[in-house]
Amino acid sequence: MNTWSSRFPDRPPMSADEFAHLGGGSIAYVRAIRSEEVGELFPGAPTIQPGLQLFALLAADGTPILLTDSKDAALANAAQHELQTLSLH
């Protein structure tokens, strides 16, 4: 298994606090979600028709920023707010 400690034996793993502050407010990612998941990420959002694919723009720490029906719109919003978007796999 290829773990953090085997790949970087001289570096300790990130603490929970370090991980929470990753990106310092300048990094974000886009995540595809189903409309049924909206309430989990955006508790104040109105009920949305079930079965829709939507896109959430999230800060590096997972804080929700934007909800849209277009990946391009999420990326454009990130660029407009000078957020660097990273791909997650």
C-alpha cells in the first residue's frame, strides 16, 4: 500500500488543524452532487426537484461556496473570485 508515511518518510502527516486551513482561502474544488444531497451541503437551500445533477463549488476545507447546474458556471465563479480550482480524484 502506498501511504503518506511510505511516500514521505521524513514528513509527519498533517494535523487536523493544518488540513482544515489547507489552501488559506484561495483554493477550491468543484464537486458533482445529486439534488437529493443539497440539504447536506447547503442546509438553508430550498427543496430542489429530485434526480438533478448539480455542481457545488467548495473551499479547500469543504465549506460550500456556490451551487449551480453547470460545471462551467462553478469554474467561472471560482475564477471571478480569484480561487484556484484543483482536481480531486
